[in-house]
Amino acid sequence: MTQHEKVLVLDFGGQYNQLIARRVRDLNVYCDLKNCDMTIEEIKEYNPIGIIFTGGPNSVYEETSPHVSPEIFSLGIPVLGICYGCQLIAYTLGGTVTHAETSEYGKREIRVLKSGNLFKNVPEKSVSWMSHTDYVSEAPNGFDVLADTEAGTCPVAAFADEKRKIYGVQFHPEVVHTEYGNQILKNFLYEVCSAKGDWTMSGFVAEQVKKLKEKIGDKKVLCAMSGGVDSAVAATLIHKAVGNQLICVFVDHGLLRKYEADEVMEVFRDKLGMNLVKADAGEVFLEKLAGVSDPEKKRKIIGEEFIRTFEKEAKKIGAVDYLVQGTIYPDVIESGKGKSAVIKSHHNVGGLPSVVDFKEIIEPLRDLFKDEVRRVGFELGLPRKVVMRQPFPGPGLAIRIMGEVTKEKLETLRDADFILRDEIAKAGLDEEIWQYFAVITNSPTVGVMGDFRTYENVIALRAVTSVDAMTADWARIPYDVLEKISTRIVNEVKHANRIVYDITSKPPATIEWE
């Protein structure tokens, strides 16, 4: 890969750590999220143009809390501390960090006292997002207080040593609730760190295609195609590099959404000309799931059968040199591993089939966040409906059917889910809502249709907004849209007579029902 200018994001356990890194990437500057225990020598070797300290749940004055060597502030590298990172800078350099009697969460109006580089093009008063109990009550010597809150809850909302290019903000500029957060991050990158902004998806595609051509040569590559955006983009990138040397196996386990299997074959085999093999295994999966109601048993059965089916197809192909995985950067972060040899069990593969004879794993997307993967998909010319496909669990509709999975329930759920997605799209909400789907509950209810009593399935609708699926809020779908969805389902879908809408956030609920 071309040597891009890089920003180092040191993770102190904050809930928004990945979001910080994504915001930096969105501003066309490459960055990595690394554990806060990086040594000074490792930081020097990484050679960043700037360093960002994330927030975190700890108190800086406790011995067990993560700290940094004061030497980091003498490297001549600009530093920005956010929330805990701000407090850490203050504490390390002689300022005062105080424990508040009450925590401060939510929107607060901040007042800019001195703009400097960090608050360039930011108005005197704006709304920011606070999430802290401790706060900086006194900035270190040599630092200017750049902002406070008029309410007096945060006397040092931001501070700076402009000469040494060290900055701290108590609020969270990375979240959307901070009105000018993106501008503040942009100022740090471009005004303070003098970034050029050389990280683009078009550049990434060109670099990767060249790199993959050189690496693969005339060798054979195998990919498990799920139809999800990660595997789709990874496969398309490889195909652009080496054409039909790539063989994709698409396992249709019969648990996909309506028309989904046909769409995968149409896009990737018929339109893009990929060497795509489809394994129709729906009946086998249904047989294995017969009589099984426990959700974890369902997941295990589906994962194991997926591997077996993939293995059968892979045996027909024979030995390959490379196996493609759609691993993305959050997978790498969450696994806690930095080496590609350690692979997380992915929903599209269910683990690496041991009988598949391959020499090496290729992960062309392992440095990218999900939104970057989507941008690569657009650069590669993939259809919007593929690129913007909402997250879909590996076990598919099986975990959206409470109780036993049957052919009848699958058909009912497919039709209900299709209507939900159709009406959401018609309302122009399909890219605004992060995830939306239908669920068949295990509680049939009495209904009246015409002059007849019915006893049919309750269909639950679930729609959430989220950034990274760690937390989620239920989507405020307009009542008239919900009414259309409900009316269509009970009129057009067999074995459904009652529709309910799930208005539970995560936590305490999960996004999926099983």
C-alpha cells in the first residue's frame, strides 16, 4: 500500500472510539485505532502526523487507570485529547481534574473564549455532547482555556498549548450531537497537523487492484459469497484484479429474504460475469432444523451445515492458492488481534473449513470501516441495492422465527418482510433507518377477517437507528407508513392477522429477537 499520512488514535476504552477513527477517515486522512499501551518507540515507528486520545470510563487520578508517558508530549507530534483523553493531558501535565457530584450527560451549550486553530470557523456558541463525571477544573500551566459552558458545569470545556500543539476537549466532537464537531476534527487534522487529505476510496481501489494482481499472479482464488456487502465488495475487488481466476461459492441455505438469492446470481454472475457457483441447500437446512426451537442450537446447526455445504463445493474445485475473507476493520479491532492469520468466525463462512486446501488468506478490506466498504462498492460500480443492503444475520430468517423453523413460517415471514422493506423504500426511509425487518412470534392470536374467526401469527416489526450496532434506538417511523405496512401484511400475507411494532432500544434489548 502507498504510504499515506497517518493519524494515531489511542484507545482508552471509550464507547465512541471507532467513531473517532471513522470521522478521521471521512475527512480523507488515514488512521489506525491502537491500544493505549503503545510504547514511545512504537509510536515513533508508526510516525503519525497527529495523535488522538479517546474517551474512557476510568478516572485519571486512580493508579489502575491507563496513563501515558509524558514523553509523548515531547515528540513534536500534535495531540488532541477527547473526554478522558482531555483529562489525561491535564493530569499528566500538572492541571487539576475534579470529580463532579453529578455526572454530565447530554447536550450542553459551549462558549468559545478563544478560537485559535481548533475552533476556526466555529461560532461563539454551539451545542456539544458531554458524557463525563470527572472534569478539568484547572488547565495546566502554559495552556489557554479555549471554551467553557455558560452554565458553569464545565469551566474548561477545551484548552490548548498552541506552541506545542497540544489540545483537549471535554466534549465529544465525533458524535453527531456536537454541532460543529466535524469542523473541530477537521481543524485539528488540517490546521494543526497540516494534513494533505490523501486517503480516498478511488485511490484505495487502484492501490488494491495493483497489489492483488502482483500477489495473486496466475494463481486460483476461492471466495464464500454470502450476498452481504462485505463479501460482495471483497469478491468484486478480487475479480477486478484477476478476473475468472476467482471462483465464488454462494450457499443458498433457504433462509434468505425474498428474491435475495436470485438477485445475487443476477448481479454477480450475469451482470458482472463472475465465476459464481450456487449451492441450493434449502431442503437440507430445513431438515436439520426440524423440531429445533432453541435459538443457539439453530445458529450452531446452520453454521455447521454451511461449512459442510461449502466444503462439498470446494472439493469439486480442488486445491486453491488463496481463500478470500470479507474481514473488515471493526472485526480486527474487536478480535484484539493484529495478524491476518487469526480469523474471526464470520457469518458468511461460519469458520474456516479445514478440508479446503489453500495456502493463504486474502483480506482486501481488513483496513476499512463498513461505510468505507460501501464507498469502495460504489467505486467498483456495484448496484446501490447491493452496496446499501442492510445488515443481515448469517443464520438468516431462522433467527427471526420464534420457535421451530418450517417452510410455511418461512414463506409467511418472507412475504411480510418484503412488504415492510418495500414500504420503507417507498417512504424514502430505506437509507435513513439502519436496520428493519419482520419477526414471526411464537404467540398466535385470535383475529377476525370478514365474518370468520382466525388464529394466526403475530408479526412483529423491528426498525432501529444505529451507528455501529453496539447501541441502537427504535426508529420513529411515521404512523401513516406503519399503517400501510400493517394493512398490506394482514391483507396480502397468509397466516398473519396481527402486527406489532417493537419500540425497545438497545440496551436493554438486542437488535435481533433471537
